[in-house]
Amino acid sequence: QVQLIESGGGLVQAGESLRLSCAPSGSTFNSFAMGWFRQAPGKEREFVSAISQNGGNTGYRDSVKGRFTISRGNAKNTVYLQMNSLKPEDTAVYYCAALLTFYVGRYYQNADEYEYWGQGTQVTVSS
């Protein structure tokens, strides 16, 4: 059973940065495509970013392109979301998700395709 542990959330002012981390417990991420999703109060969970199993392909929602960067650690055992130039509308609970896949170069934007989820980490951006 794969458990995902997120960290790095917090309270920042607009324009500042945060880096979220997602590490596995009980497994490694080597065979997994990974994604980050977020959910703001009263809103649906939405896709933020995703990375393929081999780390070679990434995807972002339009509103974070150029500000957020997803990456995998050297051993591919940790996934990061570097968030720069944060805006109040980025405020949400951020969730890490993992999907076991043999398509090494594909990333996934649909939350329904992910098998494992973390508990979430709160990101709050004040104006």
C-alpha cells in the first residue's frame, strides 16, 4: 500500500514562494506518474500539475504556467512543486497523487486516473 506524505505548505504573502514535497511511505515512486491537485473552499478539486514516470514530460494548468514547476528528485523518490509569484487565488489545500503506469513518458491530468492520494497540505496566500 502506497502512502503519500506531503509537506511544505504554509501562509505566505502574495508574490512569495513555497515548495511542496511529496514522498512515499512503503514504496518508491519509480514506476509512478505523479500529479498535484488543489481544492479551494467551496470549489471542485482541480488539476495543477503532473509529471511523467521518467520525469521527461510535464503539464500545468494555464493559470500556473510560468510560476509553478514540478520536478522529481534525483532518485525519483520525491516529487516537488515549486510555486513562485504566489497569488491569493492559489490558496487551497494541495494534494499529491500517484498512478502506477508503464507509459514512462506520459503525464495525467484527470484526477479519476490516480490511485493514491496524500492527505493534503494547506497553502494560504494573503494579499
